[in-house]
Amino acid sequence: TDIDLRAPLEVKTSKGTFKLRLPNGADLAAGARGNTAGESSTAILSRVLVFEEGEEPLSREDYTKDLNFGVRKELFNALLEVEAGPDMGEVDTQCATCGEDMPIAFDWVSLLLG
């Protein structure tokens, strides 16, 4: 399924619909500073929740903490379900020397070993 990585993800939960943007490296780093899984997920969710203009809470972290565990779990699971990133397989590219089109294998091994 194609997904627009720039558009907020709409997640319907038992307590209403929330909008989330996909986490970036800074969001994940903030989550890594948590001492528990709950602290980590709260840090990430508080950063990726998208609010309409004028509806931004005074404290994003307090707002996130006030959501019940079930809703936070639904939101976090929705983020985990998004399969963003490249598809593994064959990719068409051009030779840097001659400009000729050529397919290359694109898989995790070739990414790790170059």
C-alpha cells in the first residue's frame, strides 16, 4: 500500500480519531532516553501527535500521559504497522560512468556489505 509519508496518519481509537506524523530520528532518540517502555512510548507519541491549529495542548507530554494505556497502545501500534522505506528487490539505476540503464539487486545484504 502506498502511503504519503508527509501526510498525517489518521488513527481511529476507542476514544476518537487522532492524527500522527511518522517519527523521525530525533523522535526515536527522545524515546531512547526513556527508562521504561512506557516513558519511551510517551516521549515518542507526545512528539508525533498532530493537533489542529489552536488545539495544541500546553504540555504535549502531559496530554499524552493523560491518554489511557489502551489508546496509547493503539496509537503506537498504528505507527509500528506503517511499512515505510524501500521495497527490497531489483532497482533500476544508471551507470555512473556511461549512463546506461542497469538493474541492481537491492536487499539487506547488499545494503550492509555494499
